[in-house]
Amino acid sequence: MKTLDIFAKNSLLRLSAQWGMAICLLIFSTLASANRIKEVASVEGVRSNQLTGFGLVVGLDGTGDQTTQMPYASQALKNYMQQLGMTLSEASMNQLQMKNVAAVLVTAQLPAFARPGQLVDVNVSSLGNAKSLKGGTLITTPLRGADGEVYALAQGNLIVAGAGAAAGGAKVQVNHLSAGRIPDGAQVERSVPTTLQDGATINLSLNATDFQTARKVAKAINDKFGDGIAQALDGRSVQVKAPINPNERVSFMAEMEELPIEASIAAAKVIINARTGSIVLNQAVTLGPCAIAHGNLSVSITSTPVISQPNAFSGGQTVQTEQNSIEIKNDAGKVIQIPAATQLSDVVKALNSLGVTPQDLLAILQAIKSAGALNAELEVI
């Protein structure tokens, strides 16, 4: 009897563990399908800023700018030398052969809440005809914002993810040699003020305009913190009442961003890249019943060389002419009836049944849209 009791208890424990695992997987799959507020919206005023600057890269192995074609590189070096207390005459400037110097444009992203002393990455790109920036060093370069103020100073050794070699008229190059990157290459000198702590409210800006998502975000915040805390202003903005104390406001925002919301079904859209012929459809695209007639018209032009050889001792010359032939082929068009498709897989099968090239499919999709059988928005990029 005791053996049976022990066996029953073990079976019950195994069954409970299996049910517990199943429930955990169900909860996990449910949470995985939900989005957090931080993934669909951002706080207005919390953003990065673009910085740019003009600088010089030195220490190149003869792969820098040619001064005869890029005079601003020599002018920038002259200005830099004057800042160091050295004055160069015009004659000296004309004799300079700066094969080891290149003029570059330096760009960086100043993150939100960056403070003086913090380091940010910078990108360095050649402005002239430098062959390579590999092995170069960027000298001190001020980085300015849109207001003209200096927010960071950049300097350091470049990392160029490329290689190249040339000899005897042959040249081999892997990746790009006229651009590089300096990790932690710029030091922040000035912070950008934000409006995060101003006022009694903060605004959430949705990543995409959608009234349903704005309503869900406001509802999730009100369910957590109380009615009237959040209200949707439009399809893009949600206004939230936040504590005045900075520490409490940060804690409130941290908890608010983690709130889950149900994912909204995106609007039906078809993205068409006219340059590459790529077509992308989202899950909401549907097709109505329609009929499509498709046929191909091809024109072939061939040229065959014909040589006319004169008879022996006739004194004539050999003449080469061309015989051209033009052939027009019009394949018989066929009418394909496409039934209504309510799922993306059915839409793909219906379009594949046409057997056309992506370029032809561009025109067919536009015609289906004009006929009212394509329930989606066409966007050409």
C-alpha cells in the first residue's frame, strides 16, 4: 500500500510539473506577442543630436590628398599650424607635398543626457582624393551642432576595415578605404538641455501614426496608475501626468515604459522598390476577386556579318557587310482568374500563379489597385 501511495504521489508531482511547464509556456507566448510601451513610443525631448566637423588626418603612408587638386587641405593645415604658433609663407605652402595628410569630415551622434567628459564614437570620411585613410590619426577636431556651438572634441587613430595593394598597373582592394571609425574618439564638452523635467506632464510620441495604438497606450497607463493620468491627444501623441520630483519622475517613467500593450494590426501596405524590383507585403494585405490578362511582346534584332570575296585576278577588294534581321514575337496572352484571398499566403500563391517577373508584377499590382481588387496601400520607394 505504501508503494502504491508513493507511486501515486510521484505521478501527481510529474503531472503537476508538466501542467506548470505548459502554463509557463502559455504565459510566455502570450507575453512574447505583446509589446511594451518603450517599443512603440518614445518620450518627446529625449533624442540624440547630430554633430559635424572638418578635420585633418595625418600619418598616412603616401595615400593622402594631392594638394594641387585639393587646395583646402593645405589651407586647413596652414590654419592649424598658425594655431600652434608657426607661420608658413606662400612660397612654403606652394612647395608642400602633403601626401601624408587628408582632409576629412567628422560626424558623430550626441546621445541624450550626455554629460561633459563622456566619450562617443565618431565616423571619419575623406573629402578629397585620398587613396586610403588606413593608419592615419585624426588631429583635434571640434564637432559642432546645428546651432554652431562646439559640443565635443574628436581625436584618435582610425580603424579602417579594408585592405588594398597595387603594383605594376594591377590593383586589388577589399572594402572601403576612404572612410573609418574611431571608437570613443570624441569627448563631450557641453551637454544639451532637455525639457524632460519641465512642466507637470510629459508627451509620448508614437513611432507610427495609429489611433488604436494611442488608445491602448493611454488605457494601459490609466489601468496601472489611475484614471486621468494619460490621455491620447491624437494618433501620434499621448499626454501623461508625471510627478514633479525628478527622482520620482524617472522612476515613474521607468515603470511606465515596461507596461505591456497588445500589438495592433498594421495597416495593409505593399512596398515597391522601383529601382530593384523588390516587393514586400505585410500580413494585412488581402485580394478581391479579379481577372488578369498577361502577355509578352519581344523584339529581337540580329546582325550577321557577310563577306564578299572577289574572283581571282579580278582586281577587286574583299568587302564585309552586315545582314540584319528583325523578329517580333508576341506570346499569346492568357486570362487568369484570381479568387478572393484573405491571407498573405493565399495572396502570394495567387501572384506566383501569374509567372511574371518582378518588374511586370509592379505594373500588375498597380493595375489591381486601380481596379479596386487590392485592399492595401501602395508605396513606391
